[in-house]
Amino acid sequence: MSDFIIKNGVLLKYTGNGGDVIIPDGVTSIDKMVFFLCDTLETITISKNVKNIGASMAIGCPKLCTINISEQNEYYTSIDGVIYDKQIKRLIFCPPTKKSITIPESVTVIESGAFRSCEKITTIDISKHITEIGKIAFWGCKSLSVFNVSEENENYTTLDGILYDKQIKTLVRCPTTKKKIIIPESVIKLEQGALESCRRLECVIIQNSEIMIPNDAIRSCDSLRLLQIGDYQITGKIDSILPRQIKEMIEMLKTEKFSIDTLENVKNSTIANHYHRTKSKKALDFIKKNLLTFVSNIFEFNDVEMLQFLTETDEVFTDVIILDHYISLAIEEEKHEIYVILLNYKKEHFGYTDIEKRFKL
């Protein structure tokens, strides 16, 4: 009992050493996230007396493979180590070590967080009977490549392996292994966490410029460098950008009022890309006026793409002395890609004469 913190029959916290854990018979309710980050936990056995199991009770438990529930329990059951309600209508929690799962035909609801941190699952099959999928049901499923949805399902469908509602108005969840997605114009909103932790995602094209984007929709998309909404592109390290900032960026591009106060590194990369695409004089004037800030962002975030945008015009790096300073800085900070781009620009526009002597090339 010393491994458990229990109050009035509620298991509030597990403090033991993991392995095979048996919930005490006196427990009638298991609080949410009781086993949070217990990385040695392997199995959980739940008695007949438990009437309530909190959401995501065992997230962050990478070795948890099975949850056993007493056959005498009137509220819950387990099949192949997965928790369901007694009627097997609701899938409540899948242990994170599962590589695959067959959801019983009787299941109509997948609870919020049901597959949270199931890092080995690659495919989820949604039968015709599923009527409801909870928010963040598939958060952290980093190997998930495709959703398969029965054509007879009246509530959900799939396009290119991405899960949508049946009318294709809401993007419910994108598989985490996608690198590029194009969201149809019919989609008017992203579900909470729809793209969250899609760490391989590099490009998102949204055809409907009026789409609703929740705060956490693209959180932890570490590789995301291009977000296009309608005809406008936002570039840079944008995995943590907020909907408010997205709107600011789009409005900035529409009006070409580049002095707005918003996320600077994304703003500058977006302006550089906008000039690269449109050859806008207003964008060029802003870049030339604020070149030091642009270059600072390039070095701080190693934004090679922004630098490439800027070096594709003859009108940005016009002072050879300043250019040599940036080349020296790239060498000093061991920014190899930046150094190569600047050096090639120097060769093409000014020749190698003085730089050969300076760097002994």
C-alpha cells in the first residue's frame, strides 16, 4: 500500500517502482494520469471494485503492454490488454507498446487520448460503427502512417490516409509520418491537435483561406517550414506559431504592410519568400532597410532557405565589405551552408580576388 496515494477510495498517485502493478481492492476510482511517466511500468491489474478510470491514466509509460481487469468488474473490461467499457462500446485506453490493434465491431466511441503515445502503431482501422472520436485520441502516435475508414461509416472518411469527418469539413487527424499535405477547400476547420507532433511534416497547403485553426493544431511539427493558406505562404520555423500570428502574417502579405509587430524570425522569412515569389518592390525596400535583422535571423535559426531567397536578387547584398563580414561570421560560427551560399554569391557578383587572399582559398 505504500506505493499508492489513496484518499476516500480514489487512487491519486502511484509512487512505486513499476513492473507488474496490482491496484488495491479498496480503490473504487483511478484519477487521471496516475501513472504519468512511470517508465518501468509493464502491467496493471484492476479489481472488480473500480468504477471510474481517469483519462490517460498511464501516458508516458513506454513499457506498459497489458492492462488486466477483473471479469467481475461491472464497469470495465479488457481485451488483449486494451481497456473498454463493460459493453465494449467505448475504447478507453490502449497500452503504448501495442504495434497493432483490432477494434471490436461493437465499439462506437474512441475516447480522447485512447491511443496517446502509442508510438509503434502504424495503421488505425475505423469500422462503419464508429460514431465519435475524442480529441487528441491519437496524439503521440509517431509511427502512424494511415487511417483506413470503412466506406459505410456515416461519420468519418479518409483522403490520402488523413482522417476527416464524412462531409470533409473538419480535418480530425493527420498521420504523423506525412511529409506534405494538401487540405481540400471544403475543410473549414482543423480539430484540436489535428497536426500536433507530426514531426516529419514539411509542407502544409490549405486551400480554404477562412479555415479555423486552434492553438495547438501544428504544435511540435518540428520540420514544418511552409504553411500556405490560399495564395499566401508563411515560411520559416513555424511549428509553434499561433492562429493570431498566422492571421497577422496573411494580412501583412495581403496589404504589404511589413512593419507589423509579430513573430520576427517567421515574419522575415515570410517577407523574403514573398519577394522571391512576387518581386514586390515594397518587400525589397523593407528587406534592404532591415537587412541586419534579416541576417541575424538567418544566423540564429540557420535559415538557409531565407538566405537563398535573398541571394537570388542582385539588390540585397550590394556592399562587398559587409558581405565579407558575413562570410567571416559564418566561418567563425561554423555555419557551413551559410558560408557556402555567401561565398558562391561573392564569386558570382564580385569575383574571388580579395577573398582568396583573405581566406587563402
